[in-house]
Amino acid sequence: MNLQLLESFGQNYPEEFDGSLDCISLAVTCAFNKYGTLLAVGCNDGRIVIWDFLTRGIAKIISAHVHPVCSLCWSRNGHKLLSASTDNNVCIWDVMSGDCEHKYRFPSPILKVQFHPRNDNKFLVCPMRYAAVLVDIGGKHQCLPLDNDGDLNIVASFDRRGIHIYSGNAKGKILVMNSNSLEIVASFKIAVGTSSATAVKSIEFARRGEAFLVNTSDRVIRVYDSKEVVACGKEGEPEPIQKLQDLVNKTTWKKCCFSGDGEYICAGSARQHALYVWEKSIGNLVKILHGTKGELLLDVVWHPVRPIIASISSGLVSIWAQNQVENWSAFAPDFKELDENVDYEERESEFDITDEDKSVDLAAESKQDEEVEVDVVSAEPIAAFCSSDEEYEDEHALQFLPIAPEVEDPEDGWGSQDNSDPLGTGYNNNSGHDAMSMKENEPASKKRKANSYDIALDNAPVEDVHPLNQNKANKDKVTAASRKAAGRPKK
């Protein structure tokens, strides 16, 4: 596929609604893989639905958790998927087989999970009202150091290449630490006015460039340069590149993200289904995308390569893209669009095999006769899929999932030629005596048993309720109160 043909010839941000993806159950969170070919959606019933984003069809459904999935993250090569549920469990899934490889039980609710950008054997967990935890798969876990103020409302994130971990707390203090030694290399405080501080709600990094944004409770999105932050050192005072906010409505932001090229920033409103898009270099608001009135936004992600945004509200995944207008003159410069039919007078020899009227140009004919070797074997790496420190794409990356065809009325012996099951459909095509012997001895497909780990955290808040469950609890209280009020009047 030629990526240059997919790029738009104008703005690189979406402009209109382009349909929705219905996962049957209510969608809660979503995440694109590195190439933007697969979209994983975590649902309210604990399932993970993986969509083939090019065909807009469901490629796989993983029955992952019993409780709602609250956070998802793809590994760099796309073979693994990290998920967190509201029942305090964190799991690592093999995307091709759908099997759970590792399962971690935490004592307190989990707000966010994230794979190390370059190492699939490490991931970051942000428990509720506790220090962030760096986990080595199959090994030990370490709690990230805290600031002296002792605030435990922590959010954390790896930087673009996983060299540093950035953490922020409710008092506006941001710590930058080495991801290997966990030694603090830089820190600064976001101050509003003279003395008051603002809570850090999330930290997001761009896929390209050194920029990162900090979403704070004062309704301002601050964009920083990570090189400048590290250069300022401990207790530094780096100035933000941009300060983005909605001055008219004073909107609070539910989720923020960068575009694939890092040139645009998208923020979803916490009050309604509205997406605000800013240009990072200038800081001007370029577009507001409005969803259905009355809906609340849950999650927003930007496609890694194309100007497409996926947002979740009311259990559906809404897709926002550009209006694709057919412009043939962009591909064929001599193409002319006609408003009405025009009578065309052809030349006498225009459609002859040999044009007798053309002027003889021997030099031009000799150039045409030269054989030009066209290389159709070697594939050049696509720059959008390679990081700035990489020359080639990952050959082993998982970009697509095979889908088994649905046959309504299969003929006798259909699919018996191949005894294997390459598509992972769960059907075994063995026939005759071999199949009978397999049934007698053992089941056809054995599910891989997950490695389970219990993560012990000292003085962790065990009684806390996950924010997704808090809304349910409040609704249950309201409905219970209304039922009591609607009963028989007391005498």
C-alpha cells in the first residue's frame, strides 16, 4: 500500500463524522496498534473486541475479564495486548491466539496500564491513590519514588522511547525519572498564580518529536518540550510551549491526545461529546467536532498515521475523518472536469496506430527505446512506520488478523484438505481415524494456562471504588431511593 496516496491534500485533521463501530456490548476504552490497522476496544462486559480498521469489521473477540475493561495498551510489535479491569486485574494477551499469558492481581483499583515503548517485558501500572508500579514480566515489581509532599494521587507515563518515566500528582508536581534506575533526573511544579497548585490529570506524549502535554484540573492543557524539562534539572522552571484552553465555555477535559505526526492536539470535553483540535505550533483552535447532544465522552484516540479520530460515548465508537472528495486532477494533471457535455473534434490521425502527422524527433524516439529497469521486488520502508532511530520496519510486526470465512451451507468434506487451523477459528479439520483418536485421548485445542501473580503493595487503599464503578453505585442509590419513595404511603 502506498502511504502517500492515503495522505490528504489539505489539512491533516478530521472534519466530519464518518460512521460508528458497534461492539454489541458497551464500549469503554480503545487503543490503536502502532500501524493503525487494528483497533482494540474494551467493553463493559469485560470483552476486548479487535476491529480490522481498514475493512471496519470485527477481526477477533477476546473474552478477557468479568468486569469492565478500563485501560488498554498494545505492545510495539502488536503481538501482545495489555488490559486492566475494574476488578483490579491486569492481564497480558496473545493477540493471535486470544490466550492470557500473564495475570496480575492488585489490591487496589487500576486507572491506567502502559507497555514500555521498546521493551515488551516491562509495563507501567497506575493504581488508584498509590504510587505508580513498574512491573517486569515474570519478575519483580518496583514502586516509583514519590515527592516529599506525600501526595498519592499519581498519574504516570513512559516518554516516547521509554528512557524516562514522567509522573504527576494532585499538587501539580511532575517528576522525571530514569526508567531503569528510577533515579529522579528532573522535576518541576505547575503553579497557578502565586501559591495555588493544580492537579495533574494525565500526561501524554507525541509519537514524533519531543513534545508532551499535561492535562490539569484548572482546565488548561500545557505543552512542554521534554528535552528542555530534562535540561532544567531538579526543581526547574520550564516554560510551556503552548497553553490550550476553551476560554468561552471553560471546558474541563476528559482525555487528550496528539496526532500521529505530533502537529495537532485533540481534547475531549468532560461535559459533552465534543472534540477540540488545536495546531501545536501556533496554538490556534482549528476545529470543533460535535457529537450527539446529551452524550458523555469516555475516551479519545488519534490514528497513528492518518487524520482520523476515534471517540467513545454511549457505548459506541465514533469515527471522525476528512470528507473525501474525488479529485482526479491531483493524480492526472491533464484531466479536466466538465460541467456539461462538450463536442470533441478528433484529429485525423489521433487514434491511428502510427501517427503520420507527428514531427519526426529522432532523439525522443531513441529515449523511448531505452529500456528502463523497474524494481518491483525490493520494498522501501515507509517513513511513517519507522522511528527516527530506525532504518527499517519491524518484519515480525502483527498488522492484520486472519479472519475465517463464514460458510452458510458447507459442502461435504469442505475444509478437509488441510488438517491445521491457521486462522485460529477453533475448528479442527482432522477427519477419519485421526480425529477419533484425538477425541478419545485429549481435547482438540488446549488453552494455555496463564501465569498468575499477586502484587503486594504496602498500605494500599483496598476499600477504594474504581471511578467506572462509582457511577454505577450512584445510579443504584438513586434508583433505590426512587423505588422507596414510590411505595405505599405511611399511615
